[in-house]
Amino acid sequence: MKLVTINKEGKNVLGVKVENGLIDLEEALKVSPNNQIHTNIMDVIAGGQEAISLVEDYIANLPVEDQPNYIKSEEDIEWGPCVTQPNKIICIGLNYRKHADETKAPYPEVPILFSKFNNTLTGHKCEIAVPKVTQRLDYEVELGVVIGKEAKYVNKENALEYVFGYCTANDFSARDLQKRTHQWLLGKTSDGFCPIGPYLVTANEAGDPNKLQLKTYVNGEKRQDSNTSDMIFNVEEIVSYVSQHMTLTPGDVILTGTPEGVIIGYPREKRVYLKPGDVVTVEVEKLGTLTNTLVEDI
């Protein structure tokens, strides 16, 4: 199942992608009331498989004749981030072999962790203001992992059991701010620097997260084209490793790193950083295509 967040005048409402559009669950419940159905993505994540099954059964039995009341076109909605209020956004640095190679960095012996905050979250087709304090804004397509149940001291062998689903993400990075100190945080946490979506795809539908193609386009030009099979630490290893150090809770988001092709990996004379007016599209196989337009900060 593919879950979405529909922003309706500042209120985030749960939607479900179906063949002919998106089901707005808030509107569907007006047609066919059911007090067991959540209209908030965080509640569905917390409810796990039981909540997913309830939604699947509910939409399978919606009256077809009332579809105009609850089916929305993807072109007509305002998208929100597919996970709206994660307790933690954890990012993994230098996790692709070819990305480490292009930046001339050694392969890490353990996962490199840093964080983003909720101010960075935004959705598909949302504008992102380029901060006035950076001249070196870069893109990073990433596989996002969304935790589905509390995880502490999880073994690698059963780590995927704790995953609710996956999403496409873009870890926007201000390289001049990132490199200002040994801590990367400042270059990673400006407003809108973590668009995720358009869909949160449940784990059973996404399949093997370690064999997914990733791509980035800037103004239609392909910049990144790789596969999660090039990760140094796969999804199981990442979830297990993080859980040894902190308790993961439902809705936590883990960005698993970016492959080769980022601007900072180009020869210095060929680096053309992102600017207002650029349109950046990232996609992960099976998870959907996420597009954002950069604008000037006011």
C-alpha cells in the first residue's frame, strides 16, 4: 500500500494511492463512516499491520458510486511529507562505495550518524527556499526507512521486522556550511532540507530495500543513477546498529546515504551548485518520484 499526506489548509490528512488517483480518507469517512480508521499517518504507523489491514479492507469496500466525493487527482492536492512528525530523523553519511570514492574518503568502519530536525520536512512539489547563507547547495537522493515498532538492541537478522515502510528522500546539503566545522549538522538542517515522499510504501510492497535503483535529475538532466546494492552498510545493518545506541520508535525516519553523482563529487572546476529556479527530482525504484523547486529566500 502507498500512503500519502494531503495538506488541507495546514491540516495533514491521510490519503491512499489507488489506480485512479488518491483516496482522501477524511472525505471517504463522510461517505462511509468507520471509527476504526485513522486519518493521520502517524497513527497508522503506530498501529502497524493491524492498522494497515483495516485501511486496506475499508478502501476495498468503499461505494464506487461515491468516488467523485473522495477520489482526488494527484495534480489537485497539496502534498505534505509522507511522515509528518517523526521523533527522530537519523542520517547515514558516506554509505555508498562509489560516493566515498568520488569524494576521496575512506570507507567508514561503522555507520556515520548525523541528524536532521522536523523543520527540514517538506513534501512533493513543495518549494524550498535556498538559504541566504549558502553558495554551495547540493542534492542527495536517498532511500528513507520508516520504523514501525519500538526497536532496541535489535539483531541484524530480524531488523527488517521493525520497518513499517520506505520512501524517497532528498538530503539537501549546504556544502559550505557542512564543511565549516567537523560537525555536519549546520549544512543539513535548514528549512525544507528533507523532502520525503510522495508515498510511504509499506514494507511488503517495497520488497528488498537493498536492491533498489536511485536517480536524481536537475532541470531534467540526470545526475545520479545507482543502486542500494552499493551501500556499505545495508538496511538491516543500519537499523540494528542504530538500535544498539538509542531506542527507535514508530515513525522514526532513517536516511540511508546517497550514491555517487553529487555536485561535491565533481572536479572542482565543474561544480555548478543549485540555485533558485532549479527543479530537482529524485526517485527510488518502487517508491515514487519526488520533485521540488528551489526559490529565493525572502
